[in-house]
Amino acid sequence: MTTNIGFHFTGDTLRDGSPIPAIGETLIFDGKIKMCRAGYHFSRKPHDALKYAPGNMLHKVRFGGTVIDGDDKGVATERTILASIDAEHLLRRFAADQALSVAHLWEMPATIREYLTDLDPAKRGAAREAAWAAGAARAAGAARAAARDAAWESAWDAAGAAAWAAAWDAARDAAWDEFDRRVMEAFE
């Protein structure tokens, strides 16, 4: 049995400019629904909803009526907001934690690490400048690295490429599972 619980991001209004409905108010679409065009959209997983986010407001919704499901979103003739959160801090914390999880792969400047650790808005500008400076320094050696990478890439065989793709997919899936877990926890 499929549960009709999903997630939907908004800004301060719905995409059509109308106000965000009150929690518990059911919106009913009278026309013919069409994915990406008409009806009330949702995603069954929070990370899928994030792909379509026009803002930081995240709503846990119940959908019903006529429903069309796609790969990462759906559209329905009915949608009711069950709960809402301003997800800005959750989104920033998740992104920072992902960046910190790969900090060992490069010489992360202390300014960036400090910002990612405490998310102090006063440190954001300095961290951004440090990131740009680090990027410029890496770009200076890009030509030498490109030649090395081209030789390395030609050495990869199909099995190695498949193993790398599988590892990448597993890491991405684990990260999205963690994001979904954090969202569910935020709605508890």
C-alpha cells in the first residue's frame, strides 16, 4: 500500500503567487493535472523535493484525489499541508557537514573550516573569499594536472570505471538518506 505523504518546498508564496495555505487546509485542483504544468506537486522523499525548491519553507503534505507519479515528483488534485518548517538552517548544516566530510581531501583553509563548523553568518564572507582564493591557486596548476589526468583517464578500464561509478552512487545515496533522516527528525 502506498502512503500519500510527501514533501513540498515553497518560498513565501506558492509558485502561482497565492499565499501558503494554513496547516490542515486542503487545496483542490478542479482541472486536468499535468506533471510540471498543472495541479499540486509533491515529492515522496525530501531530497527529491529539494530539486524543485524555490525557497526554504519545507512542507510535509498529504496528497490525494487523482495522482500522477513520476520518478522524483508527482502531481495530484488534492494537497494538504500537515506541518511546515523553515529549513534554511537544516539545509546549511547538511551542506556544511557534507563539505566537512571531504575536508581531508584538500588543504581546507582554517577560515572555511571554522565557518562550516559553526555556520556563524559573520564568518561567511571570509570563508567565501578563502574558497575563491583556494580555487584560484588550484586553477594555476590546472594545465599540468590536465595532462596527468588525461594519461590517468586513459589507463582506466571498464571495470575500474564501473567500480568508481558504484562507489559514487553509494556515497550519493548515503548522503541523501542522511538528508531525508534529518528532515523526518525535524518534523517529529
